Amino acid sequence: LTKNLPVASGIGGGSADAAAALRGLADLWKLDAGPPTLRSVAEALGSDVPVCVESRPCWMEGRGETVTPAPEVPPVAMVLVNPGVAVPTAPVFRALKARSGLGRADRSGFGSDAHALARYLATARNDLEAPALQIAPVIGEVLAALRAQSGVLLARMSGSGATCFAICENDAQARMAARAIAASHPGWWATAARTTE
């Protein structure tokens, strides 16, 4: 597997590697370790590792250690953009002043298409965005660049930053948005993506 993801970018690249290594070692050593045991070990490794052990859509609460299954995410076109600034998770959590999103999310489902998912996410928030913006103000520029693109339904910061994402109406618009942002900001990482089906 080759990954071309920025480090310390809020999209779980390192956490997914740690979770895969944990699951692989459990298999290699033939450990009788079910999901609760693996999640317990994963929690000690990092905030996003427990959800990566699950390897499916989940709700995450606390600092990421409370994980419960979520409905399937519909297949949608997206753009991911990172400004080339590493934003380590720990300082973002230290700067967090308020957690307004706790227990407020509607857990009934995300809908069946990009428009429904964007409407759902518009009712939720990422409490880590404000402290991440204090640490890396360029995140605001990334969000503005995404929101300025044609076909973008919603743009938000991912995790603790600095990567931001936009949900687009279709794959062609996602590709055009990624190309436009990469051309206007050559130092940024920009790519079109798609949620898994």
C-alpha cells in the first residue's frame, strides 16, 4: 500500500497505519483479542486509532476514545486540501475551550447522496476548528478557497486540521476544484477523492 497523505494533517493517515499494525500483530501472534481489547490498546496509541481499528463509519466522542457504529456514508465526490502546515493534535486539544457539539448530533442517518450529506453536516460542527485556526490561520484560507469553487456544497476542516474537505455535487466538479486550487496555491496539497461505496 502506498499512501500519499500529508503528515499531521487531520485525516488519520498515521492512525490508520497504527490500527493496521495492531490488527496485523493480533493476527500474527494469534491473540484472542476482540474489538474491545484492540480498542483499549488503540486508545493508548492515539486519539484516532480506536476508530481506525473499527475501519467503518463511526461516531467519535471525547478525544476519540468513545467509538460507536454510525450509518453508512453515501458515496460522494470530495476535494481534500492541505496547506502544507503540520498541526499536531495535542496542541489543538489543549487550546480547545468549549465542546458545543457533544451529544447534539442527529444519529438517524446521513442520507443517500451528496446533497443530503452536506445538509446533515451543516447541522453539526467540528469544535476543533476554532483552536486549529488559532494555531494555523492558513486553515481559514483553505476553507475560503474551497467555498469559492463551483459545485461545492459544504466545506469543513477535517479532524484537528490542517486538511480541509469539500463535498461536491459530482466527480467532475471535485476534479476541477482540486486542479484550480493546486494551480492557485502551488505549495498546497489538493486532490479529488470519493467516499467508499
